[in-house]
Amino acid sequence: MNAVEMLQTAEFVVDARGNKRAVLLDYQVWEKLLALLEDWEDAEEIRRLREAGEESVPWEQAKAELRAEGVDV
């Protein structure tokens, strides 16, 4: 499911005048949307580091290394 499909599942809460006041998302959709946004953010950071000539490590590898060092991630 892509971001557009996820957002299409949103339901709006409206006031007595019909003005949108809040958005409801299924909790599982919310978690998937957050994960997708975090992945996009990570990808942008990796691109930025590569353009700056920095070495980058895939997040899964970095998490494994941090956990091996005793860091809670």
C-alpha cells in the first residue's frame, strides 16, 4: 500500500457546520504511514551523505552494529 492509498482510508471528523476538525486513521495504517515516512527520511539522509562524499551504511546494518555495542535502538 502506498502513501496515497493509505491516506484514502482516512475518515474526517466534522463539527456541526460540516467543517473538518480531525482525521481518523486505522492504527495499522498509521504505523505503516509512519514507517514509510521514516524510510523516505532515511533515504534522503543517505542521498545527502553520499553527495557530501560521506560513507553511508544501510539502516538495518547500522541498527545491528549499535545493538552489538549495547545501544537500545
